[in-house]
Amino acid sequence: MIIDPFGLRREVEQLQELGVYVISRLHVSSSAKIVCPWDRLLDGAIDRVRAKAAGKPIAEGGGVGTTNRGIGPGYANAVSRDGITVAQLIRPEVLKQRLQVVVPVINCMIRGVRQELELTAEQMPEVIVSGAFDELAPIGAWLAPMVCRLHEMIREALMKDEGILAEGGQGHFLSNDCAVSYPSCTSSITTSNAVFAGLGLELDQNWIGQNIGVVKAYQTAVGNHPMPTYIGNEYQGTVQKAGGEVGATTGRKRDCCWLNALELREAARFCHVLYVTKLDVLRGIPRIPIATALYVGNHVPNPSALTELPETWEEYMLCQPIYGTCLPGWFQDISSVRRISDLPTEAKAYLMEIERIAGKRIIGVGVGPEREQFCVW
């Protein structure tokens, strides 16, 4: 994975202020790459280059709509062998040597972006090796007590038949290897396929337990992502508010969408069972549509309805939904329900339709934001 050590320190300090001390329990892999200060500098600037080339603002689809947290350039530099690992970060002499090689490469990028955007050196300054070292060395010293050969710790635990829960961030259609949403995606592979590589482990079938796919009762996206089932009517704000749909990293409001059966079916192939979250958010909506097919363009050509996702982002951005299923909603408060069998008939019918589309069993349902607000069979 890739870690912003400065962001990590802020989170740890926030926890400490709340009386939660995690440093002795938090383990950071020495193999992980880091987000460097120049990655954040380049992130937004590169997206502005994309927008300029597209001839329209980022907000109108001219760029990726990045979080500006440096993730993309950090991953790109890691893949191009111009990144810095945690192990290098915490060793001052190694870090100093690494910066001598990395900084000239980064400055080439900065000069190119600066020229393309017609910025001054003051607006987008180059990196100085000594300054970069003075900024990174202290954060490396802070991080050092938490750094370990994490893959070895995990392997030892697995050899003892201890359970390891690996949580994947983002979602299936934000994965870098997902063709239909590329380039409106994150910079890593977010599907379950990446678990062993991400943990630095060899693939061992005996270590694979239950793969739980987490799906919202509706869909959300932020940034310039294809959203053919965008709600857009009076229920857009209702769902957005009830679901607290604000990006945890950016604070941007997430766009809310009805379920897209084509996406659900594709994503469900990567898991064994499903856990549905935020079912309570759909309370009070009289009819809940589900898109069962797509068509391209502004008019519905009956013979050419798509029942599988297109192969490119460009084609997907032109798609419109065909709502082949529309289920009755429910108006009861389900936040205190703890058994799926006790849910309203309409809510259970909606869950059954999700199971039918996905071809996977639902093992649990979230009915509120609190830890204890969930239903099981």
C-alpha cells in the first residue's frame, strides 16, 4: 500500500487527544511506499493539465476529479521506481541517498507541469534535496517505532491458524484494473485479487477464508465517474442527507445512484457472500428502481440494449439506464430491527432482488450508522 506519514500522524494525534493510544498496537509495513510532499503538489496540478487538454473544467469532467492527496502521483512514482519506501524513510543515511536520485526526477515533472500550466517558479517551486530531507527525516523518526516486517507477522499468525481480517478500501469500480471506469478510478487494485500481493504474502489457498462483498443498498460515487443511474430527482438530496454521503477524505458530497444490476453482478463475482449497508436510508421512497440494462445515447434503441457493461469509460459515460425493475418501498423505521426476518416485507423483497442479481447470499444488513445497528438471519 501507500501511506501518507503526515496524514497518519495527524490521525494518531487525534486519537491520542481522545484518550486512545494506538502507537504500541499500530504496525506499519517497512515495504510500504510513502506519499511525499511533492506528490500532493503534483496531484492537483496534473489534473489541471488533464482538464486543460480536455478543454473543460475539472468539475465538468475535464479531469479525474482527484482528491488532491497525492495518492496518484505517489503510486505513479512507486511504479516508475522513483518512490520512497517506509524502510528508506526511517533510515536517515539511506533517505539522504535516495533523495539525491529521486528529487531530480521529480523536478523534471514539476518543470513540465509548470510550463504546461504557465505557472511561475514561485507558484510551483522545485524540490530542494536538503529541504526534502529536513521535512521527511523527522516524520521518519516518529514513524520508526511502529515499523516492522509486517508480512512476516501476518504469515506467522496464519501459520498458527489465527484469523486475519483484510479490509479493502474504495470499491470494485474504483480499481485501477477496472476497464469500464478507467481513468475515473483510484491508483491501486481494490478487488480481492490484490489481497495477497498487498499483504506481501505468497498465495496459499489454505489461508483464504470468507470473502465478504460490502454493498450499499444504493450506489454512490464522487469525482468524474460514470453514473448512469444517478438519482437526480427530489430523492437525491434525501438519500444524500440520510446516508451522510460526504467523502471522508475530501468532504465532497457523494452523488447517489439507484442500484445498477450490471455493476452489482460484475462486482459480486469477486466475493463469496454479501453484506448490505444503509438499507435504512431508502426508507420513505415509494418506488425503488433498479437498472437492469443500459442504452447508449439519448434515445432508447430497443434492439441494442446492453445487458453487460461496455468496455470503455468513454462508452459508459454515454450510457443511460433502463429500469427493468421497480420495487415498492417501505415507510417503517427499521433502525431497531435485528433480524432480517423482522424487516418489512418490501425491504425483504428488495434484499431478495439483490441476492438474485448478484447470485450471492446476504449474510447481514446494516440498518443504521451505529456499530450495533445491523440485522442477521
